[in-house]
Amino acid sequence: MKAVIDRIEGSIAVLVLCEERGTVIRLPEFLLPGAREGDIVDLLVTRDVAGTAAARKKSSNMIAKLDKKKSA
């Protein structure tokens, strides 16, 4: 998906999606090194299935530990 850097507000880049006029995304400027206002950027977002599974497992383990402490 393509977006144009509309403006930089401090350390935040404000992007407007090209396909969805009016849809705004704010990103830390450091994620777009060298980019300036008016530049077109290509954004790619992917789902991290393995990362999600690992985070859920970690959360479940933490909850189980807290439950053990609570019932002890």
C-alpha cells in the first residue's frame, strides 16, 4: 500500500494513504530514514503467526504462575 508523507510533526511522520484518501497513519520519523514531506512510501504489513503464538504462550505461562502464587 502506498502513502504520501503529508508532514513531519516533531519526530512523527504523518502519512496519508494514497488509495484511501483521508486515512492517516502516524509513524515515528526514524522508521523512514531520509524520507521527506511529499515522498511516496510503500508500506507492507504482515501478520506474524509464530510471534503471536509465542506471545500467547508466554502470557499463559505468566498467568499460570500468578494463579499458583495466588492459591498458595
